[in-house]
Amino acid sequence: MKNIRHIAKGDAMDNRLEVSNHQVLVPKSKLSVGSVADKFPVILDDGRTVVYIADKSREREIKLRYGLRKNF
């Protein structure tokens, strides 16, 4: 009799092989969390602070908000 390995339904290897767990189906926004890809740098506080934003048109607003917070 051969040794037969019993694989449970909740086995980690089975879960990794499932098609629903592949990164192709995960939205790019979730894969790039913490990444600065496709983002624009905003230089604040004379170059000591850099903030990355997705919408370049909000650059001026970000600078104004940071300036107001700095005064408090």
C-alpha cells in the first residue's frame, strides 16, 4: 500500500493554486499601496518634506493646507 497524503480543503497550497487568489485579478491600486509609481512629488518645507499625490492639479491645494498646518 502506498503512502497517501490527505490534503484538507483549507490547505495553504490549494489556496495558492486557486485562480481567484492570483494577483492578476487584484486592482493595481491595491498592489501599489506604499508605492510612488504614477504619483507626483510635492516639495514642502524647503525640501525637507515630500508628499506624493495622484492628482497633480491638487498640488497648490496641498501646499496651502501644509502652510496652514505649519502655523498652528
